[in-house]
Amino acid sequence: MTRTSLTQVGRIRIFIVVGLLVGGCAGDGRPPGTVVVLVESAPESLDRRFSLSVNSQRIARLIAPGLVRVDSSGRPAPDLAASWERLGPLSFRFWLREGLRFHDGSPLTAEDVAASFRSLRDPELGSPLGAKFSKVARVVARDRLTVDVELHEPF
């Protein structure tokens, strides 16, 4: 091989490497705005009522947040609820944020929140998390964005 042919081989190699790198940056056919997340293991469920593993719970919280969340200092912080108030030792009132919507565009209402709590306790559904809500006596939608939660005992 001559010096010229080595240079050409080197150029071809560089061209192939650059082509592979640029090709790897090309679109993968997903629609714009698609989020891709890498997780250690597949979640057992995307339904929060059946999420037991840490990975599953993290992903489920992204899909279906709760009324409140725990912030970085370990305190309750608003999530779906804009605010809440303790009405007495056994009752709380939550006001939902305005404008929340499900994936299909339908609005999130207080009745949806109440129905979610009822489903957790429904033996036919069989949620493994139902026992965690055994202190909840009832959840009542007061109006479109207001939910009352009453407990059996202080908790």
C-alpha cells in the first residue's frame, strides 16, 4: 500500500465513524415530546393501586399523582391538591388544583378522587395497598374541586 491509499483508508474509517454517530442521533420514529425513561426493572403495574416495588411506585406517581406528596424535607406538599385544611381531629378538606385533566382531556374532579379511594378499599378490586387506607372512614366529594376525608380514629 502506498501512503496515499493509507490516507484514503483513514478517511473512509473517519467517514464511517462519523456516519454512525450522526445516524445514531437521527429520529427513532417516536412522536415529538415523547419521553423515554430507563429503569432498573420493569414495573409490575402502572396502576398506583397495585404498585408495590419502588420502581413501580415511582413510575405510577408520574402517571397518577396523589393529593399530596412528600417534599425533600419530608413535609407534605401540594400535588393534585392546591391546599388542604384540618377540620377536626378526624377530618380534612382538600381543594384540587383547577384545570387538571386526564390523558383523554376530561377534567379531574373531586368525585374522581373519592372514587379512587373507594376502589382502594373495594375487596373485589383486591388492591394490595387497601390495608394502608384502613383508617379512612370515607371520602366525600363536596363540590367539583373539594374533597373531604374522614378518619375512623386519629392518625
